[in-house]
Amino acid sequence: MDVHVKFIGSYERDEAIPSVEVAGKIADVLSASLDYLVGKADKQIDQTLLDKVLSSIQQLPNEDREHIMYAIDGLIQHAKTRLAYKK
């Protein structure tokens, strides 16, 4: 990362705040998003899974991609509706 270990320790102890550039490098090394590192994201995205799914879908013809997106939207809406009725 080209960051001295002394600075990493100061970041861990909340004695210093890394620059956006350094924070981006830390996120890359940890395979995490900046939102996750600063506590703004509830869950960390599994980048390997996301890359695999996106790569697979992007290789398909447009019509197939549209069908997949339509199906995903329907599944998400169904899950939200089911959760709303549980309350």
C-alpha cells in the first residue's frame, strides 16, 4: 500500500484519519468497500460473488439479461411484501 506501518497503527487507534487515497488502498487490500470500512454499510459485499454473477450475466444476450433483471426485481418485491406482512 506504500503506507508506513506507523501510520497504519495510528489509523487503528483512531489517532489519525487516512486520506481518501490511502483509505481506498486499504479497502482494496481488505476487499471491502469504503462505506463498510467507515461503518456506513450494514453488510460487506462479497466482491468475488458479485464479480462472478455480473460477469456471467454480462456475457448473455440483451434479451436474456432483461429477463434476469425482471425476475430479480420480482423476487425482491416478493420478499419485501412478505416482510411487510410479518410486522
